[in-house]
Amino acid sequence: MIPCYFMGVLLLFAPGSIETAFAQEKPTGKITSTERIAKLDLTKYAEDAAKWEPEVAKLSAGNASQGGPETILCMGSSSFRLWDSISDDMAPFSVVRRAYGGAKFCDLAIHAPKLIEGLQFRAAMIFVANDIVGKEKDKSPEEVARLAKIVIDAVRKENPAAPVFLIAITPCPSRFPTWPTIAMANQSLENLCSPESKTYFVATQSKYLDAKGEPMPELFVKDMLHQNKDGYAIWSGLLKEALNKNLP
């Protein structure tokens, strides 16, 4: 069964609608609002996304009591969810997490409206890294960007004034064979961003690749996918730098 809040998302893409949440790319991959409007059918992701409904409901149940006008929303996948020291590492910024393990942009595009409904926040930071993992069902870099734009629009609908920060997918050892495609996805995400739209890209790869251009295993836990405390120390530094530079 498709949840009622998902049906609301589908209306954005119903036949005869004037616009959808994103525009079609130029050959460069950059998405602009001045080009011919394209449509993306989210129904094809609904079945896979449905498994996250209980987790989304659990997280969103705290929206009325958590967050605040100075709070930074950290939304996305397990790199946020598993960050046990996030409150200390991100200080003096106060954060609220809306993240679940295994999140992809294709399901976050569906769940984002419910996930943050009624939540107060000053800015949103989004990190999702599971749409391209080296499997047959991987999304293309362009599709990742289109889905990310829908998530951004959901954030803007809830809080039109909030700056949005898209965090680059980290070059980790376990997924490095797919890094060329992931790097293209990062470029597509960066192309979504501009100071004029208060959307900012947080690049990270230079801090996670060594002199040979390979990921540094000492920054990751045993699975070589998630960061350890040293990795999070680097990440928090980059995120706070972006916030300090771009928050009004």
C-alpha cells in the first residue's frame, strides 16, 4: 500500500501538472530551471521504499518536540545515523538527525516530506551514499541528481528560508571500484548547487584520498564503508566550515 504522504508527492508528477520538482539536464549534466520540464515517476521506487515506513514514522514522531530555529537538520543515511559523537563533534551547532541505514535518494525522495513534517530547523545537511554501489540496480549520476532535487524541494517546502547543504559521497575503500561513477554523481550533485539558490555542495574527496588517489583505510571502521572517529573528525570539520561560511 502506498502511504498517503507518498500520494501527495505523486500529485507533483501527475499528467497535466505545470511543473515537476526538477528540470532536464543540458549535455553538461547541469540542471537548470529555465529548460524544458521533465518528469520522474516515483511510483517505480515505491515498493522498495515501503520497507522504511516504520523507521520514518518512528523518526517523524519526534518532530514536534525536537529541533528548533537554530538546529541543523542532518538527513540521509547511516553515516549520520551511526555518528554517536555528532553532538560533541558538531558543537557549537545543535543538530537533529533524520537518517536511516541504507537510505537512497530514491526512497528519501518519497519519505522526506513525512520525515521532516513539522520539524523546526535552521539549515539542512543531506548525505546519501547508497544509490551507486556497483550493482545492477544502481542509479545513473543524472538520476541521483534528479532525486536529490526532489529531496531539496521537500526541505524547501517545509522551510523555504533554510540553506541546504549537499554532502559529497565519500570515497571509501569498500566501494572504490565504483568511484569513477560515484565521482560523476558528486559532480551532478554539485551542479545542483548555487549561492543564489542557497544550496551548497560540500566537497570531501581531497581529505579522504591519499597521494596516490586511493582512499585511506585508517579513516574507516572494519567494514571499510563507515567512518571511524578520525574520519568523523575530518567530516565534522568540513561540515562546520561550510556552515560557518554560508549561514546568514
